[in-house]
Amino acid sequence: METLARPFEIKAIEDDGVFQGYGSVFDVIDSYKDVVLAGAFADTLAEFKEKETMPALLWQHSAGEPIGIWESIAEDDHGLKMTGRLALDVQRGREAHSLLKMGAVKGLSIGYSIPKGGSEFDKETGINNLSEIELWETSLVTFPANPDATVTEVRSALEDGIYPGHREFVRWLMRDAGFSKTDALHITRHGYKSLLKRDAEMLTETDIKTLMGSKLFI
């Protein structure tokens, strides 16, 4: 079983544990160069409807930690829209509810398999287009694997004065701050001032502070 994670926007998190988000978003390239196409969940949703079942609602993809149930699931123009209800009489469910309300958890991640003929690899772009997905479970996760989600989490962490791991920080520098991979690695290993010194020996202290533009690297 594979996983595919996305950040999600909570429309509302109710006191009874009901929340809503997207388990998957269409036409977005993830960190593994997979793209979920519109209609990819049609067959698996039809099967859930026929059997009157739902995918599991788990915590961090742990099969031993169900935290509630999915009450509705459907495709729309954006992706796989899901409404879940947390089990507030279960400790992990209460914890998940609290973390959602304060914004500490911001990701949904699906666990799935691809049936034969359900994907097509584009040799020119290196992208794997997923046209059919068999959904097993959808989890609440802290750090979604999708690069965009990682960027969101890193930015949030920095704003809260929390420093992310090296890998997440390098990705943030490359994708969100616009640095090359070489410079991102240099910054992570040696610090931003070291990069400025390497590339701009003659800059004044005022110039350096202006270029940095943030107290993060001062």
C-alpha cells in the first residue's frame, strides 16, 4: 500500500468532532511525481457505496489507531472531499480534535493501491498519472509528504519559533525562498551569513540585513 499526503483547509471543526477536508487533490504533482487525475476514485467510491462501508480514519497511518469514522466522501472539481467524525471518547481522538482546533495538525494522507492499468508513466516528463485508485484509508498526519505541505508546515513552524529538520529546511529554502539546491545546502550547513560572505565579500552590514529581510538569519 502506498500513501499520498496533502495539506488541507479545515472549513470547520465542531465540538462534536466533525471536520472536513480533501484527502487528495487532482492535477497536482507530488514529491514522488505522481498526479491524481479527476475520476480516479470513481470505482472505489462505487464499491464503498455498494457495500455500505467507508475507508478507515486513522492517526498517522497506524492501523492500530483508528480515531473515528468518515461520514461522507465524494469527488468534486478540486479533489476527494471528505467529512469525518472523531471519536471523542477515545484518547487519541480527543487529542486529534484538540490538535486540529489549534492548527497543529494540517494534513490528510490517503493509503491506497493502484489496480492493474490504473496508472500511466510519461517518459518525457517522468510523471506517473494515476487514473484509478483503490482507497484503503485516510489519515490525519502532522507532516504530509507532499512538498507543498512540507513548505506549509515549515513556514508555520518558523513563525512559532520552532526549527525544522535539515531536510525540511532545505526543501523550504528551495521551493519557498527560491534558492538553488547548492545554496540551500550551504545555508543549512554553514548559515546564511556564510553564503553572503562567500558571494558578496564587499557588502556592508546594512546591505546584508536588507538582503536577509528576516530576523531568522540575523
